[in-house]
Amino acid sequence: MQRTIDIKKIWHFLTRYIDSFLLIGLLALMGVGLITLYSAAGANIAKVSNQMVNILIALSIMWLVANIPLQHIRRLALPMYLFGLALLVGVALFGEINNGARRWLNIGVTRIQPSELMKIAIPLMMAWYFDKHEITLRMRDYLVATILLMLPVVLILRQPDLGTAIMIAASGFFVLFLAGLSWRIIAGLAVAAAASLPVVWTLMHDYQRRRIMTLLDPTQDPLGAGYHTIQSSIAIGSGGLVGKGWQNGTQAQLDFLPEQSTDFIFAVFSEEFGLIGNTLLLLLYLVVIGRCATITAQAPTQFTRLIAGSITLTFCIYIFVNMGMVSGILPIVGVPLPLISYGGTSMVTMLLGFGILMSIQTHPTLVKT
Amino acid sequence: MKQYVELRNHPFELSKFRFRLLISIGFVLILFAILYARFYYLQIVQQEHYHTLAEANRISILPLVPNRGLILDRNGKPLAQNYSAYTLEIIPKKIKDLDATLDELATVIDITPTDRQRFKKLLKESKRFKSLPIRGRLTDAEIAAFATNRYRFPGIEIKARVFRQYPEKEIVSHVVGYISRINDQDLEQLELNRELPNYRGSQHIGKIGLEQSYERQLHGTIGFEEVETDAAGRSIRVLSRTPPTPGNNLILSLDLGLQQAAEKAFGERRGALVALDPNNGEVLAFVSKPGYDNNLFIGGIDQENWKLLNNSIDRPLNNRALRGVYPPGSTFKPFMALAALELGKRTPEYSMSDPGYFSLPGSAHRFRDWKPGGHGRVDLHKSIVVSCDTYYYSLANDLGIDNIHSFIGQFGLGRKTGIDVEGEASGLLPSSAWKMNQYKQKWFAGDTISVAIGQGYNLTTPLQLAFATMIIANNGKAYQPRFVKQIQNSQTGEIENIPPNLLYTVNLKPKNLEVVKNALVDVTRPGGTAARASANAAYTFAGKTGTSQVVAIKQGEKYNEKTINERHRDHAMFIAYAPAENPQIALAILVENTGTGGSTAAPIARQVFDYYLLGEMPETTVALLDEPGEDHVHDHL
């Protein structure tokens, strides 16, 4: 009897701050990811077990974060932001150049990519800021928040890492939007953005411009920049309604797909499981998104609402941008498909966010509004 | 503390937040709908299109190049054969820095500067995605060395290829010709003939000689292999295979031994020899000296060798037997004699007195005989045996150019024989109509005189002379000369005989023929112009000597073989057949810049006959014989 009690205690300890609905959704997605990865990697079990380790680490971090009450996390917002910003400046000054981009910082024991940290730090920082000035929210606060956002975005853009910069800018914008940024300003920003397109175009790197040109007409350069888009479109299209079957995707199995276990893993999935598979996958994502939205809507404080909303919406944008670029409606920016693409860093970042959501959902608050 | 503040939060703020969240989620749903529309478009609307593209990605159709047919002599000795070897090939498109890669490659496998040069030349002429050889004939050690380093050289591969080889080189180069890499012109021609699909994967095509003329027989039919390939182009597995049909083998009538005997007899002299079988027109020997090593052309000839061959004063690339045109000289006389008899302008009994020259009525101009003082009384028989010029001067005047043209034209002089190889020259047998057409001038009686002895406007190829000689030897049958006797299916071994092609028969009275043929036999007997060459022959042999002039000598000037530039010396000519009573071989010989036919050309004929009829291979090159004087007749300006 003693033993049963112990197990019950342990179970309680483990699941106390875990949102089981959300967890099941996440596990289902990660399961799909592992199955697809096995096929994409050419039945290479080593890669799959690697990813399992990544998932375990990420789940542990998620659990840890879920166990931390939000008021503690809130205190971390400013130091985390400042630390991240300092690291980004460090990258700009001393960063290692890899494939023509300066993204990594060597800190002796290991190399880190500070832009990953910013993916969490930005929503935290901005949510913290709005939370702090909640009562007296004025125009000026939105301006300050925008500056807080733009500092790291510009630094990341200059690395250059367009994909990450866009995702971080998006996560910050969601905070601004949810915090009540006036519609007029949003409209104004949209107009300004449209007007500044030519300027942005001249500021862009050659390869970035090429990617956009390629999106408009991938056949222009079928073996160069257009290759990725063409091959992944072929993979998806040839999958048809029911797909070619697991491990039977010729585009994937014969290496026609680029980066098929990371950014382009969706093409492998799509080729092998067809439109039916895509439908189920999108529904699964929507279930997770729905749960996250519920948590956001029920979040007790301004801070938690903003942070939960930002995490939820950024997750959606990740999915859209990745699937969009793989299916050829968006330019190719290196954005992984959340919970499915191979890679530890993005998995950790994602689950860290979900950990925060769980913490918001499961920690008792004094008063619910 | 925080929660305390939260207490004062306005419910309005919360509903405003929730409204914004709702808008955001609605926006997300719109984005997802866009994605879904895109998937539907790709996977349902365009599914077939992308399915086709994926299959095209996956399946490559690899051409299987057929093995080229062999070329064999009449006894089955190979004149063109194949061997397989490994080559190292580069696909230029897959290499970023070609020079650096070649430098690196040179550390693994020997690459000479010549290899590089040739490769660069190929590179200029070829498409970037075509596989080009950098080294041929790899040794086992080299194959092993490359295999272990292969990972360092993407885009470079070892390929097993079949190569052409001409074991007899110079000896039969002008017959066999050569294949070489397909160039843009060839591609255009293939496209025009709708043969391009059959040449997918083929690297070579016949350029000249039998290799060119029998390209369709030799090339064979392409096969295909459907192969599943990965993105790097590596084959994963074969899905289906249609094997190629190898080209047919050509079995020539050419006798390699005879060819070698003729070559040997020529030695270092320049010239040509064509020997035909009078019973069917088969080419027994076909020599053009000098020849060249046709193997040099297969992989693309290098600059140095090309210059050597192309700039040589001996012009080894010139096929003299087929394309060289020369005045037939006195070898023209037997045909003139036949014309005289057949057209009733002379009888065998008629004789004339030869003062050593001929003048047209009412003209002081003297057309001189080669023998000062003349030959005395000359009838038709003697005119051939001693090669009297004056007899033919007067005969020509009686016949007139257009009779000569139409009668001798029947022997094929001055037009293509229709031999089964491309590039034949037509030469010229003049007529008044031709001169009017060419020079807008009427024909003068004086023009006819030099034509009579095979000079003047007369131009024939050695092949035409052999053809004409064959027609005399076989009493009028004009067989189309041809190299290829049989075509062998290289898979079944089945042999298809190509029957002799009798083009037409020249209608000749047997008694007239007999007169001329008897005279031709006496040419080779004591008193004749080729007596020395045929002394002690074990068979009777008929022939006619001739001299073909290279430069004109002015009226009153004397031709002196010793003082004239070697390249301006006369060409020696000889036509002959043997055995005289039942001819098995008829030939024409040209030896450039060596003087008279009796002294240099006839001895070559003797050796060729000895080999063909008796099986005796000549020991050495024939020596110059000291024959009695020959017809050194020259045009007078």
C-alpha cells in the first residue's frame, strides 16, 4: 500500500502543473514528427533517437517552467531581455561567421545563438512592460515597447537572419496588438510598411532578393534558388489525395528534397500522406492552438494574457510561414515547422513557451477576473 | 501586490483583450484556409502535373549505345575493330573550378599536358552537361587509385566504354576512313535525317571512308534502360531494359594481303593503286600513298598531329585513288584504238608512216611524238605496243572530240563510277559542249590532238582508270566497283551477300577487242613499253603504260627529268590486267613524280599480280627499272 501512495505522490508531483489536454496535443504532434523524420532520414534510427533526446530535454524544460509561478518568471523578463540584447551585440562584434551569416557566439564551452533566447525574451519583456504601465497606458508606452522590440530585431536582421527576425518581430507585434494598439496606428503602420517596401528591397541582401524573385517565378532558376520551391511543390503535389505511403515518397527517398528533415520536413509528410494527412495535421495544430487560445482567454493578469497570446499567435505564424514556404506561396526563410522539424533548439524554445502557458493555466491566482 | 492591482482591472479591458484575441484567431484561421487552398490546388487540381514531374525526376531513361559493327577484309582480317577500356570522364557542369580540380586529379592519376589540351578543346565544342573524357585506357592500378579517392571528385567518374581501333592504320586508312566525335554539323545532319534519337548517347560518327558511307549499317540501333535515379543522378535500380542492337559487320572484297603487297611495292613513293575483280567489280586493293594513322582522329586529333598531317607536302589526307585527278596519258590510247575500230575510222591492217610529228592540215604547228624521228610504219597494234603518239594525233583528228567523248565515256572516264564510298571525284572527259559551257569557246581541232594521248583537258581518277581497264578485261561489262561484299548481322552471324551490280554492257565487237587486247599483251613482251616489268612472269599479262604530265613544256623546249623540280616531274601511269586470257584482276597505278609508267608503275603491277595470282609477297620495294624510252609527250603552249 505504501508503494501505491508513493506512485500517486510522484504522479501528482509530475502532473500537478501540467495541462494534460495541451500535453496530449503536443505529444501527438511530436509523434507525427518522429514518424515523418524516420522516413525523411531514410530509416535512420540514429536521427530519430537523437530527436527523441531533444524532445525529452525540451519536455523537461517545459515541465520545469510549468512549475514556476508566473510572478517569478515575470521577474526574469528584464534581466533576460538585457542579457539577450548584450549577447546580440556580442554576436555583432565577435560572432562566428558560418555560411556567410554571423549568428553564433562562442562562449568558451559552447556556441550559443542568442537570437533563440530572444524568441522568449521579447514577449516576456514587452508583456512585462505593458503590465507595468497598465494603468496609465499611453501612446508613449507603445512607442517605447516598439523600440524595445526593434533593437534586437535590427541586430538579428543584420546577422543576417531574416526568418528569426520576422518571427521575433511578429511575436512583439502580437503583444502590441493584444495590448490594445490603436487601429489607426495599425492601419498607419500597414500603409507605411507598404510604402517602405522599395527601401527595404534596396537594403536586402542579394540572396534575400533572389528568394523573393524566385517565389514569383521559381522556374526562372530551376537549379539554383528555385530548386527548393520546385522540388517541394512537386513533392506535395505528387502526394495527391492519399499520399504515396510512409517511406514511399520518391521525392524524399531519392533526395530530391532539400533539408528534408528540418525546414522541409512538411514536404515529406505531405508527399507520403497526401491531402488527407495534411488535413489531419492542420486539425491537430488547430486543436493545440484552440487550447492555447482558451488558456490565453482565461489568463488572470495582463502580463499572463499578453505573454500567452503572443506565444499562441507566434506558434500559429511559425506553422503558416513554414508550410507557406514549403508549398511555394512564401519566400524561403529558414523557419522550422514547430514540433515536427528535426532540431533541438527550436523544440526547446517551443516547449518553453508551452511551459509558460501551462504555468499560467495551472497556477492558482488569488482572484480570477 | 500584483494580484492586488489586478483586482481593479476593468472588465471592459478584459473583453477588449478577448475581442482582439478573437480577431487574431480569426486571422490565423484565414491563413490556415489559404494554406489549405494551396494544398488542395497542389494535391488535387495539379496532382497529375506534379505526379508527372516527380516521375520525371525519379526515372531517367539511359541510352544504351550499340556496339559499332566491325570492318573485315575478304578473309575476315579486322580492319576496324572495337575494344573496351575504362576512361575517366568529367561532367563540366558539376565542377566549379575546373583547373583546380584537374590539378587535384593529377595528384591521383597521371594527366599529361596533352590530355589537358585535348580536354579543353573538347570542352569548347561540347555542351556543359556532357560527360567528357580526360583520360582514356586506365590501368587497373589507376582505377583503384581513383576509386579510393572518388569522394573527392564529384562530377568525375570512371566509365567503361567501347573504343574503335584500326589495327592496319596507314595501310587501309583511305578505305576505312575513321570515326570521330559527333560535332554540331553532324548533329544538324542527323536531325535533318531524323536519326538523332538513335544517336542519344553515341559519341562518335563515321566521318570519312567506309566508316562514313556505311554509317547506317555500322552504327546499330540504340537501346534503353529505365533507371530510377536519386537527386545526385546515381542509379538506384533498373526498372526496364531494351537492349541495343549492335551494328552490322562489313565484309569487304578488299584483300588485306594484296593491299599490303601493293603498299610494300610502293615503298615511300606517292601515288595510288586500284585493283578490281573484272568478274564482279569488287575492289581487291585500294591504295593511296601516303596514308595516315586513322586512329589519331577517333578521340579528336591533337593540334600537333593535325598540323603535321594537314601541312605535309605529301598530302597524306588526300585520297588520291578516289579524289586525285590526273591526265591519263598514254593509258588513254587503248580506248582510242577501240573507238577507231568500233566507229570504223581505222582497220587493224591500216598503217601510216610516222615522221615523228603531226600537223593539222593547213597548219605549221607540229604535235611531236615522244620519240624524235618517229616510229616508222605504224599500224594499230604497233601504236599501242610502242605507244606511238603520231598515230593517235591523226586518229583523233579523224574521230573528232564528240565521238571520242561519247565512245570513251562508256568506259567511265570523266565521271563518277558510283563506288560505295562517298567523296569520289568525277574528273573530266572533254567535249565541245563542255568547252562551250565552261569557257564559252568553240572547240578547236587542235584541242582534240592532245586529248588523243590522254593530255589536254583530260582528267581521270585512278579508280576510273581501273574501272575502264576492267571493262576491257571482261569484254565490256561495267560492274559497279564496290568495297563491301557482304554484310554480316553481328548478333546472328547471318551473312547477306551483295550481288555484283552490272551497270551496263559496252557493246564491243569481239574481233576489235581481240586486236586491242593482243596489243596490250604485247606491251608486256619484248619490244613493248612494259617488257622489263613483266619479264619471266608465270602468267600472261596485259597492260598499257602512260605518263601524266604535271607541268607544260614550251614549244621547242625539252623535258629533262634530271633538272626539273622533283614535284614537277611527270607521274607514271600503268593500267593492266592478268591473266590476259582469263582476267582475274584489273588495275590502274599512278606513281607521282617518278617519270615513265614502264619503269616505275609497271613493276608495282607485277608484284601485285604475283601476290594475287601466285601468292608471292614481295620482298622489298620495287626498284626502278630501266625501260626503253617512254612517251614524254608534253603539251605545247
